[in-house]
Amino acid sequence: MIAYLNGKIILKKDRFLIVEVGGVGYKVFVSSQTLLKLPETGESVKLYIYHNIKEEASDLYGFLTYGELEFFEVLMDIRGVGPRSALDISQLGSIDKIKERVLAQDEKIFEGIPGIGAKKAGTIILELTGKIKMLDKKPIADEAEDALVQLGFTRADAKQTLTMIPENIKGTEERVKFALKNLGK
């Protein structure tokens, strides 16, 4: 089972990229949000992978942070949500924004996603609400910490800097910006 790839981007398309690792090219499906954050073709990339093995296929889905992968796996546990739908849902915005809208019972968040009508949206919100509450109770991977590590800082430096952030700064982007100022970047 493939869980992580570190290699060079060979090709970028709408819904996937090809990453070369040790002379082998891996086709990795990604969300449009992830695609926008990736480096250019020819540059290296590190991706957390969800390896979906089925009788007729073996697909890889890539994420820049472990938190994104965890959220994708939570979506995959929902009845009637497959990997493509989970990827479409995960590209609706930041994990925090999606959680916020789901907890607010906002079914309109799923408008425009193929295969998700009003009935399925209601089911997803119902199941996802419980899973989000359970996820929030256990310590989940810190997206800001993962982002700082991806930017080249040690995990220890990232953790140390993130502990100094005031409690009123909550979003991942804001936390990373604050941490970068403190780390001198």
C-alpha cells in the first residue's frame, strides 16, 4: 500500500499529476485546490497518498497535508461517497470552512458536485456532522505544522513556533503567516 510519495512532477493535468519516484511514474488524482498549490512541472513534491485498491483498478489520491488525507478518509467512510465525490467535496475550500458549513447544516455546499443531489447531501451532512465532532475531540494533524515542514522547517521548530501564536488566530493560513513572521521568512 502506497502512503506517501516524494518525487518530481512530470505532468500536471486538470484532475491528476504524474510524479516520478525512482524512475517510476505514478498517476495521482488531486483536487483543483491542491493542483493550484503544487510547484511547477519538473520540481519536487511531497504528497500523502490514499491508495484505493479495487478489483478493476488501483488509484492514488494525493494531498499536501496529513490533515487533508484524514478528512478525505472520513468522507470515504460515508455511505454513497466514493473517492471522486470525496475529492470533489474536499476541493470546496479549506477543511475548516467545509466543517463549519457542514456543522451549520448548509446543504448548498454540495451544489454542483456530480452525483450529489438534495437527498444525498442531507445524508452526507448527517453522517459527516457526527464524524467531525469525533475528529475534533481527538488530536488531529496540525495543517499549519505540516505546511511549515513542507516549506523546509523542522517539525520541532514548526511546533515550537505554533505554540506562540495567540488564540485569536485560528485559520491555517493565518497561523502559517504568523509563524513565518516569527521564523524570519
